[in-house]
Amino acid sequence: MRASLRTGPAVFAALCLTLVAAPAHATPPGPGVSGRVLAQTTVDGTDYTLREITVPPGQATGWHYHDGPLYGYVKEGTLSHYDATCARDGLYRKGDSLTEPPGPGNVHIGRNLGKRPLVLDVLYVLPHGSPFSEDAPNPGCDFQ
């Protein structure tokens, strides 16, 4: 289950301000999904990376999990979040925050079922050198 952060964008912004700014660069897009690094730093073997993720209407992130916790904020649009049981475990609208726990037991997909782009600010807290996400097979859901 995903826990919604009730602290709002001010606390999220404060977390992000502790990051050292790095040059923005595009990451390879998935099926219509793009991301760019806004800031990144490493402290005591942990990478802290702030990214902006854009998911076009009708597209999805693909099934995946993370090696560390993730903290997100919806800047635009609506995120429909599904877990490995194929159940929607969250619906996040503009202004909402969310968390995703780490590990292969937390496979999920983010979908944009709306008519406008979904834009997320995401803070990744990962072991140094870990990828932003680990691909996972579709757990048997009738959507991808």
C-alpha cells in the first residue's frame, strides 16, 4: 500500500533543496515516457536524485520496482498507480504526494489514463550506483 504524504509540496521542496544542482539531461524514454534529472548528489553511499517524469496521455511507466524508496509529487495531471495484484492502489491528482517502498516485492506501474500529460517530480533515494528502476514482467494484468 502506498502512503500519501500529508506534508505537501513545502516539505518536498525542502528535501529537494538539500540536493546539489547538476546539469539536466534526458534519460532514454520508455513507451512515450520521458525523464530528466533536475538535481543529484551522493551522501554516505546513498544517491539522492530529483527527476521530472512526463507520461503522455494513454501511456504508462511499464512494470518496475525501485532499489530504494521514492517520493513523488504530482505537478500536472493524474497518476493511476497499480500494484502487482492488478488493483489500483492509488489515484494521485495535481498537488498530491506519494511514496513507493523499495524492493522486488513492490512491483507496480504508473498509468496516465487522462487526456493531459502527467508530470511528476520524483526524489529517488537509492544505494549508490543503482538504476532509477528495475524492469519487471507484467504480473498477469490485462493492461501494460
